[in-house]
Amino acid sequence: MTQTIRAIFENGVFRPLDPDKLEIAEGQQVQINVPVYIPDLQEIEESMSLLTSVLDGLTPQEVDEFERIALNRSGCSSCRSDR
């Protein structure tokens, strides 16, 4: 039997987003296949276009501040490189 389950990976464990919809017995062993998401060129171009529209009209100092804030990863636990 194959069942697609939406889940989030937290603290080293996959947690189902809809546990009530699971058709799996407690303690049953399962195999998890995680597809690797790779954005296509169109998605990348759309993101770059959006970023460009956000930066249009800003002064160089405002762009610098935007970059400083965007690159500050201290508040982003999933962005930390010390893992």
C-alpha cells in the first residue's frame, strides 16, 4: 500500500501535518521517500524579477541595508551553519 503523507521535519523527526488521516498502525514501520525539490528556471526568473521590483527605486544605502538584513541569519534557526 502506498499513502502520500504531508509532513514537516522537526528536531530530527518527520511529523505528519494531518495525523488523523493516517492509515498506519501505531508502531508500524514505514519507508519514507523524500523527493528533492529543485526549482525550474522559470521559478528562478520569477523570483529574480520580484526581487528586482522590490529594489527598484531604492537608494544605494537602502539596498545595502536590505542586503544586510537579508543576510543576517542570527534569527533564523534553520539557516545556522553551526549544525
